[in-house]
Amino acid sequence: MTSSMRVRGPAARLLDTILNRASVHATTRNIFRSYSGYVMCGLKRGYDASRLTSMMRQGLSGCEQCRPVSTSGPPARHVQEPDRQAKTHANPEAIIGNDLMHMFTNIKKELQSRCELQDIAEYYFDGQGKAVRPMITVLMSRAINTHLHNEDRLFESQLEIAKIAEMIHTASLVHDDVIDASDTRRGKPSVNSLYGQRKAVMAGDYILSVASAMLARIRNEEVIVILSQVLSDLVQGEFMQLGSKENENERFAHYLKKSFKKTASLLAYSCKAVALLSGADEDLQEVAFQYGRNVGIAFQLLDDLLDLVASSNMMGKPTVTDLKLGLATAPVLFACEKFPELNPMIMRRFQEPGDVQKAFEFVHKSDGLEQTQFLARQHCDEAVRVISSLKPSIEQKALITLTDKVLNREK
């Protein structure tokens, strides 16, 4: 897809809103760090919107004078800029296949119970999911172990983090289906449609409690603190999704912060946790965190795009769900630039008759989908940039390849 990312005026006020609001946690402000350097540089030079657009299209390394400088990882001489297409032979699924071969079986063993609760809790651990989170967690573990110790190995504690990440994610799906009253998930009836909402909620809680016990068994206080933040972020992100900002300039910042908390936080902190277990210093932990954060945000952006273009059969779950739930995602927010009549619809959460259909048509008549795809690519490019500071390894190449898979996925 081609795109034409436009900087909405007044650009300086928008950037200030995004970067400097006191309520934005320092970690979340990093969501925008990739863009702030060269946009601020352009504003100081008096560039107009079209020039800023050109800078955005050049990518995160487009301006030599304002390129973000990473202090993460080894010295600059180790930094590579690998060609993305040349690395596509590094198949992530094949590389970590043995590591995750028994993951779902082992998770089911952890969930053993003497009542119906076990059947409900195990329902989504059928191997039919994408397993993106444990895949990235294991690849990051091996890549950093190679970087630090010249050993392509996986510590047992790191594999446990991969399992825990998948369990936290699955519990969030169970709860999401209850909140959204979804009937299907992964092409089959949802847990709540089969067992009812009350049992589904308790099953989600049970999965989280078992995951917490597994986390405690690792006996690393720092790791426990890191992954506890994920649980806090998930709840906060869900609450953020219930509201919308009246100020148009604040909406996108709100959306990105919510996307970090609901989706990217789990990836970012899981990557940071396994880096810590490798013995990484704070700079290298930040490399792992930033890779997970950027891939996570890109994943959510594509998820929101696919909700508006893919079929229900392809996705394995209902589509156009976000609009029906009253949610304004990135494609809709971008479409507001061309169709400002979307703004009152957003504020009333698409509740009036015809709102959902009109909003859907406006998105497809605008370049909102293309701009969403472009923003996702920017985040993937940043993920590639930070992970390229690691010593070359097959796992590092696979992490680079994964960014293409995120961008080109169809479900």
C-alpha cells in the first residue's frame, strides 16, 4: 500500500500534547520517542506539513541531525543495518519449534483441577493460536544469550516466561470475550458462549492465578515486578478503551497509550524479563523492551486495520467489531482528517442508527487504512533498528523477519 502520512496542524501543539502530558507514564512516552526527534527538528526549522510528511516517509533514520541515538546494547561498531529482504530465510517458527513443542501440554498440566474449571481454562490452549508472544520471548532469550555468552541456549526460567506470557494473553482473551459479548474466537465458539459469562470470568482469573504462581517459582524479585506491571497495564488499558477524548489532538495519543497497555506491554515486559534473566544490563534490557514495544504496537495497528478489511472467516472472529463496540481505532482517527463529520460519531461511540455503516464507508473512502499500515511499518522499522544492535545470530535475524510477518499478516 502507498501512504501519505500527513502531520495535522498545529503540529507543534499536537506533539507537545503527546510528549509532555503529565499523566503519561515515562515508559509510555517512549512510544513517541521514535518520532519526536526529527519532527521537532523539522518544526524548529520551520518546515511545513508536506516537508514533515517527507521526513516521516524517509523513516526513523531520515534526518542525520536529529536521529535518535541509542545508548542500548554494545558499542556502535556492533550496530548493523541488515537488509530486511535478505533475512527472510530465518523462519521463526522453525527455529523455536522444539522449544515450544510441548508448551501447550505443559500449560495444561499447570491448569489441572478436579472440576469443570480445568476444561474451561484449557479451552483456548489448543495450539490454534498464533503463539506470537512465546515465539518472540524465546527468540529474544536465545538472541541475547548468544549476544552475551556466545551460547545459543535457552534457560528454563526463560521458557517459563514464554509460557506465562501466553497464559496472561489467553486470560485476557477470555475476559475480552466476556466484556465484548463475543460469540466466536479462533473460528470456534467462545468460552463465554459455551459456559456462560460467570464461569468464563472465573476461568480467566484462574489462568492468571496459576501464571502468577509459576512466576513466583522463578524466584527473581525483579522479574516478578516487571511482569506484574503487565497485569496492571491490561486493566488500565481496558478502562482507557471505555472512554474517548473530546480534544481531537489528544485522541491519537490516548489511542496509542491504550494500545501499549492492552497489547504491547506484555511483549515489551516479557522481552525485558528474559533479558534480565540472561544477565543483561539496563541498556540491553531496554533494547529488548523497545523491540517488544514497537512490534506490539505494530501488531495492534494491524489488528485494528484487519478488523475493517478482513472477513470473519479469515479472522476466525467477528469483524467490524471495534465500530460496533463504539471504539475509534487508528484507521478511523486518520479518516477524521478527510471526514471531520466522524468526530461527533466518535464522541457518541457510533450509537446512532447508521453510524457504524457511515464510519466504515468514510474509512474506506479515506487513506486511513494506508496511514495505519504506514505507522505500523514505522514501528517495525524501529524494532529492526534496535534489535540490530545485538550480535548477529539466527535468532536475531528471525526477530527481524518477524516484523515483516507482523506487517503482512492476514489474520
